[in-house]
Amino acid sequence: MMPPAIEELLRPELKKLVPYEPYRREGMIMLDANENPYPLPDGLYEEICREAAARQLTRYPDPTAEELRREIAAYAGVEPEQVVVGNGSDELIQLLLLTFGGPGTFSLIPYPTFSMYAVHTTITGGRVIAVPCREDFSLPLPELAEKISSPEVHITFLASPNNPTGAVFGEEELRFLLAKARGLVVVDEAYFEFYGRSFVPLIKEYPNLVILRTFSKAFALAGFRVGYLIAAGEVTAQLFRTKQPYNLNTFSQTAALVALKRRDLYRPLLQEIVAGREELYRALFLMPGIKPFPSWANYILFRTEKKPAPVVHRELKERGILIRNLHGAPGLDNCLRVTVGQREEREKFLLALQEVLG
Ligand SMILES: Cc1ncc(COP(=O)(O)O)c(C=O)c1O
């Protein structure tokens, strides 16, 4: 018998998925992934290592991440039962869909936004209803309201601040949607610490509201892969059924715990990033041929009006500066996104951009 063609075994809905491409970043100025550009605060890495060494790294990690969940709960003002931690918030997006989505269900997603909501919907067998945002990237409320009340829409994904636009929405808008939603409404607050406003308090009133957060951005722990979600106990109880028992390794649990306990050490870095964002916005605003969009996160989306964005992106890369090219994504013609780097990185980026624009 002939062996089967492996591609024919693949679930048909996965055929269009493109693998995440590895790319070289070493030696470049990395302003493409919205990380915190600073090293960890003084002494923190050593403290993480000391703490981790005191744990039994030869044994499986705590499957409930009890200590970390307790610390997160205190940080967010909720109960530990309301917190689920994951291998980055990417894992939690998939876990939510594995648990509440799947074949026959839809995810409602206003776009442009973070691509993983749609990717994981497809991977888990659900389908996407994509609704375009307004031209200023605000939420298309009437269109969302119409769709969100459908019983097949099991999950709606909203991000505030949104990636890549940097836009936020208000409590009134969220309440308007929550009042109509038949499924879960996930608000991704990955960039919460750069903005300062959270919807966590609304969970008391809306048991279908889920908040997603991460240690990858403000806490500068992207390489450790730690994310968390906060929701009503009814929601987290279901997620604990489906979560892999050892999804978060001991070293990463320890790193997030130590970082959170020492969160005061991050304050000057966060202030510096927010001030840097305002400076960068002003500089881009004054640059002929560039239209930046206001942002409440640690990055700025801008449109190139004189030169095609892919060319600007390539020419910046040739000068050692990596930013994100979004041209080609719906609603983002000639758009690029730059992370707020350290002062010197910002200056180099602005100089290079000026040079590229001629
Ligand atoms: C809006 C948003 N959510 C989630 C993530 C993923 O974060 P994590 O590193 O926790 O998987 C990102 C990363 O860029 C993001 O921009």
C-alpha cells in the first residue's frame, strides 16, 4: 500500500494557515514586537534566579500556579479563583476557544486587531465574523451590536489598547456590547500598564466578561512566556477542565511572581516609555509624508503618504532597524507600526526614517 500523502490528512480548514516565520533580529534595533526595550530593573534577574533555584526544578511545576495566581489577584483586585495563567496570553486565547468555541461557533472580531484571535479560532475549528473598525479605528458599535446577540457568536475579541492601532474604547461602549452579548466578551489588556485604565471591575456585573493580560510587555518578560486572564469563577472553572496541567514552567512562574512583587521597580521605566511615546508621536506628526495615529500603548501606528510602506520598511531594515510592516492587512494600507524604544533607539529610528523618506 502507498503511504498516505501527509497533506491530505490535514484538517481542510487549516490549509490556509501560514507558519510563523522565524527571522533574524540579533544585532538589529528591535522595534517590531512591542516589547519593553529596557533590561530588567537592577538585581531582578538575580533575584529570579535565586528564587527559582530554591524551587524543585527537577519536579513538575505547580499545576495551579497558586502563589503566582494569589499575587496576580492582589494586583488586579480579584480573587485567586478568578485568575488563570498561561504560556503567554497566546495560549489563553487558544484555551478560551478550545473551551467555549469550536466547530459550529463564531468569533466576532473587529479589525484591524491582533491576528491571533482569528488564527486560533481557525485552529480550534470555529469561524470568524470580521467587522471593519471606523476610519479612526474606533469600534463599529451598531455593526457589532447586531452580530453579538447571535447565539452562534460564542466569543467576541476586543483589545484596549488595540494592537496595532493603539486605540482604546470606553466603559459606555463596552457596557453597550455586554448588554447585548450572548457569548463571552474578551477584552485584551495586554498593554494595560501603559494606559492605566482597566475593565476588571466590570466582571462583578458581567459574568461573561474576560480580561486578558500579559507579562510580555510592561514587565519585560516576553522570553518567559507568561500571560493571565481574569474572569468570573464560573468561567475559570470551565477553563481549569481544559488547561494542560503543566502549561507554565516553574522558572516562568517564579519570574512573574518576583516581577510582580517588585513592581515598583518598573515605575520609572514605564514613565519613560509613556513620555517617549508622546515625543515619538510629536516627531512623527511633524514629519512630512507621515500620518501617525494616537496611541495609548507602547507603540505607534503610522501611515506613509509619500513612499510605499513596504519600501520604507525594507530600507529601514537595511539600516539595521526592524519595525512591523502592516501593509496588506485589511484597513492598513501603507501602515507601519513602531515600538517605543529607548531614547537612543528612537533617535536612530527617526533619523533613518527621515533619510529613507528623502
Ligand atoms: C493585543 C495582544 N494580545 C496578546 C499578545 C500576546 O502576548 P503574549 O506574549 O502574552 O502571548 C500580544 C503580543 O503582541 C498582543 O499585542
